[in-house]
Amino acid sequence: MYTQAMDTGPKEERQPLRSADDAALEQRFEDRIEGGDFIEAKDWMPEHYRRTLVRQISQHAHSEIVGMLPEGNWVTRAPTLKRKAILLAKVQDEAGHGLYLYAAAETLGTSRDQMVDALHSGRAKYSSIFNYPTLSWADIGVIGWLVDGAAIMNQVPLTRCSYAPYARAMVRICREESFHQRQGYDALLTMMEQGTEGQRAMVQDAVDRWWWPSLMMFGPPDEESPNTAQSMRWGIKRISNDDLRQKFVDAAVAQAQVLGVTLPDPLLRWNAERGHHDFGAIDWAEFWRVVGGHGPCNKERLAARVKAWDDGTWVREAALAHARKQATKERAA
Ligand code: FAQ
């Protein structure tokens, strides 16, 4: 089940009696944030800020790791050696992103084991998008174009997140994500420009299935997003869910035209007054169903992660035994 948030304590910030020292520390923290300063791991921070970061960063890390599964499914069936090599590199990059992010979250005092346990026991969330199946090779291109495209839109502002270790991890991740997006778009362009009628239909079918879930990646509408206001005050999130979603839609329209695919939304049209595209209603009931554990692949994804963790026990044990042996040797030398 995937119904619970990261178990990092009660949602409401408890209000213990604050000493004058605490109040001064908090004021100084707020002033630093207000002044655009970045917070480092050893700096004082309010407990709620710490918990919010652990929640977001660990969920982000889990998303990268679970996100390897839908694409990993196609590594053995990539159509050419070149596409296989690119896909392998991409999936490995996602593993690396997960590791940077777990490391960033660990600087906040939560261990990797605790985070992994929260994922495996269903207490932690991961992105809704990875609970959808990859039915054809075109899905791999569309994941690069739309899913990585949405991820970049959301993650570039995180390179300016007020928590410096997260911001630093995001700089590297965003560089790699931009390669991911371009490889997906390139694979689709090849199919659309050089492919058969059947391949073009396959691309359109994949776009039809992934478009709306990609819009959901940005999270609930601002007025229904419990975390946005505070996260923006703290400079964790720099742009709201709805504003990022709108930027993504605006960018995708032109890219779809170049590709020659139709975005599956009859209400999608340019609004000159707003200077943005209007778009149809998102099925938020579907989003919450998927987040609540009832998407097409939730059970399969979690089972795959738990199995990978269990199968890797001997590797972790061997690495620890090796490290102990090395330490003993060094002490003896
Ligand atoms: N799926 O109040 P908000 C990728 C939850 S990485 C599931 O708006 P917040 C790379 C949210 O956690 C993709 N749950 O929350 C890749 C909260 O629940 P909680 C992941 C979602 O945190 C590509 C509740 O709803 N990216 O794609 C989702 O302020 C290809 C209320 O929401 C990140 O994690 C969702 N889509 O804003 C890998 C980026 N949306 O925790 C492989 C960093 C919301 O209170 C292949 N994260 N929820 O119980 C963020 O920017 C934010 O956390 C948001 C959500 C924007 C995702």
C-alpha cells in the first residue's frame, strides 16, 4: 500500500514552549531564507523544515529508483544496439540520481535504511507516473519526452532550493535529465519521420496514454496542495504545482507539433489574453487512486523493489565484511 506519507512525525508542527534562544534561532533562520541564503546540513533549522525536506527528498529518491522499472522492462527489447546502449545509460543515471538524493536526505539525519524501509513498507510515496505500464517501444520515447520533460520543468527550480545539499544534487541531476529528455524526443522523431504507419500509430497511442498522467506528476492543484504554501515560503519549492504544469503544457504544444502527434485534449488551445494554453480538466480522482495504491502497476512496482532489496542482501553483507577486513588491516599496519 502506498497510502501514507513519509513517517517523519506528526504533520502539524508541535508548538513546544520555546526559549528565547529558540525564538532567536528561528528568527535568524527566517531572515536567512528571506535574504536568499542557502542552508547547510550543520546549520540550525526548524524541525518542520527538516521534516518537509526529508519527506520531499526521500520521495524524490524513491521515484528515481522505482522509475527505473518501467524503462528497465524494455532494455532487452530495444530495437537497435544504439537505442539499447542509450536506454541502459539512462536507467543507470536514474540509479545514480536516487543515490545522490538518498545521500542528500541522509544529511538531515535520516538513515538510508529508514528511508528504504519506509518505501518497502508502503509508508513513503513515490511519483504516481511510475505506476503506469510501458506497453510498447514508443512508451520509452514518450517517457523521455514527457516524463523527463515534466521532471526537468519541476526540478530546474529545485537547483535553487534553499537547502544547499539538495540544490547541489539537483544541478547534476538536471544536466542528465536534459539528455534523457532529448533521447526520448529523438527516438520519437525517428519513428514519426522514418517509421511505418504502424509505428506512427504506436507513438500516438503512447502519447494518448502518457499525456494526462504526465500532467499529474506536478501534484494536486495549488489550492488543494497542503505543502506548497509553506514550502514556497521556505524557498524549498520556487514555483507552484499549477504554474509548473502550465509551463510544461505551453512547452509541449510546440514540441508535439514538430513531432506530428496530437495531444489528447480537445480543450487545449492558446489563450492570447492569458498568454498561455488553456487545457482540459485533469482527472484528480485517478491521481489519488494511483497515489493511494490502486494504479495499474503499484503492487508490481513495490514487489520488484522489495525483491531487488532482498536479493541484494548478500552483496551488502559482503561489502560490509570487506570494509571491516580493510579497517582491521589498516589498524594493524
Ligand atoms: N505522485 O502538497 P503537495 C522523475 C503527494 S522524478 C505521488 O503538492 P509537495 C525522474 C505529495 O507527496 C519524479 N504523490 O506536495 C525520472 C503530498 O503527499 P505527502 C519525482 C504526489 O511535496 C524520469 C501530497 O501529494 N519528482 O520523474 C505527487 O509540496 C523518468 C500533496 O501534494 C520529484 O519528486 C505525485 N505526482 O509537492 C525517473 C521532484 N504529487 O508527502 C525515471 C521533487 C504530489 O504530504 C524515469 N518533488 N504528491 O503525504 C516535488 O517537487 C514535490 O514533492 C511535488 C509535490 C511537486 C512532487
